[in-house]
Amino acid sequence: MSEVHLTINGQPVTAQKGQTILEAAKVAGFDIPTLCHHPAVSNHGACRMCLVEVKGMRTLQTACTCPVAENMEVATDNESINEGRKFSLELLFSERNHYCMFCQMSGDCELQESAYRLGLDHWPYARPFERLVVDASDKYIIMDPNRCILCTRCVRACAEIAANHTLGLRERGTRTMIMADLGDPLGGSSCTECGSCLQVCPTGAIIDARSAYGGHEEDLTHTQTTCVQCSVGCVIDVASRGSRLVRVNGVWDAAPSGGLLCVAGRFEPLYEERARVTQPIVRRNGVQVETSWDEALTLVAQKLKE
């Protein structure tokens, strides 16, 4: 690939032809906020949070969709850019019910993080929220359109990661919603319950029915390991709180699955209720009782000699 030379915030940057401004800026160490962008799916430019200023262009450009060009001059942080981002964020908050204190994703929500970053502390465009129907028809996944920002990450993940094309958009304007198939309940649709939509969602619009209220992100411990449900050996990120398993996610940049998990790997471990054996157990007078490791090993050695 041929190289492209540009400047970002006055700093010379060398990028590859075909890269977007967002990709080039990230490599160069510049932080541009995003909501609809996700490294595992294609770019869409829906949220307008990655707005940047390109010299010679009349309007602000979305960094995730604008390709780099030779001698391009880009600004990623000034008053005009931040006003544009904040305005877009205000509109997102005004469209749906985004009361953070009542949301299970509070503290781990990209929309909330963007609001803190841009200093958004109130809704300037107050309007009565239309209460949209929550879809809890699926055993594992709950879809709440009241908290959706229509970033379409889930739609792209379903098509590009899972190759299933179950999710899409319906209606127009403020009534636009994510739908399954031709408007079917998720539990009765062609959804394979891989959970890719759940993992890429930046808000609380798609949640795990089992672990949504298992604890905030700050309370969880993450362990990267290998799924044991089958012989594929998918790499997984296991979130736990104390001795309780809270969430299982795929790891996007890890082979062999590239972050894609099946229902058995992502959800079924959460429903495993068997008590783990943590102490040796021996049979005394026909009853199984816990014992110490020393006593158990002594008994095993004795039985082997017999």
C-alpha cells in the first residue's frame, strides 16, 4: 500500500492509502471520541461523535468514514468541533430515555462516558419520551429500544461477524427501531443467540438477561482464558465478581474465532448452577462428607496398597 502524508493538529502523520482519518489519528496517538465505530465491524458514520475539521472542506467531516488524502490538514479538537459533537450528543440524549442512574450499564456506558467528556449536564431539548416496547422474548438477550441510539453496531455485527443478517431497522424518524427479521420477537426469530450484538452495544439497549445486574464494571475481575464447551478453543474474557461468574465475552483480535462465540460458550456457563467441589469428599458410614487433603491423600494411598 502506498503512503499518504498529512498533518493532524499540526503534527506530520504518515498513513496508508485507504485508511480513514480515525485510523490514522489512532495510530498517531490522537484520541477521537466515537459511538457508532467499532473495530470489529465496518464504519457507518451515524453518531457524528468523531467529527473533525479538514482544511478546504466547508463542513465538519466524520473521521470514521473520511479517507486520508495527500497533504490533508486535519484538526481533531477545537471549539467548533466540540460544539458539533456536543450538539449531536444532546440530540441523542433527547430522543430516548437515557436516565443513567436507572440503567444497569451506568459506569460502563460509552454514551455516558461521552457526556462526561463533553461536559453535558442537562437536556436542552426536553420532550416527552414515547415509551417503546421492551423485547424480553429471548432466553438470553433483552432488547430495550428506549436506550438505543441507533448506532447500528448490532446490525453490522449480526451481518458481518455472525453472518446471520437477523437484525435490521424499521420505522422512520424518532420511531426508528432495531428489529429482528420482519419485526418478529427476538425469541422467535432467526437469531442464533451468539451475543455479538450484545457485546458491541455501546449503551444499555441490548443486555444479557442473566448478568445485566450482576455488578458494575468496577466490581468485576477479568480473566482471559479458553472456552471448554467444544474443541474449537475460542479465546474468551470471563468477568467475575468474587466466586460468581457474571459475563463471558469474545476477544476480537484472538484466533480462532475472532471474538465470535456460540450460545454454548457465551451464555450456558452463566446458567451452570452446580456447586463446585472445593474440598475432598470421602464416604463414612455410607455418607459423603468433606475432609482435609492430608486425610484424603492418606486414604487414597491406603486403598491403592490394598
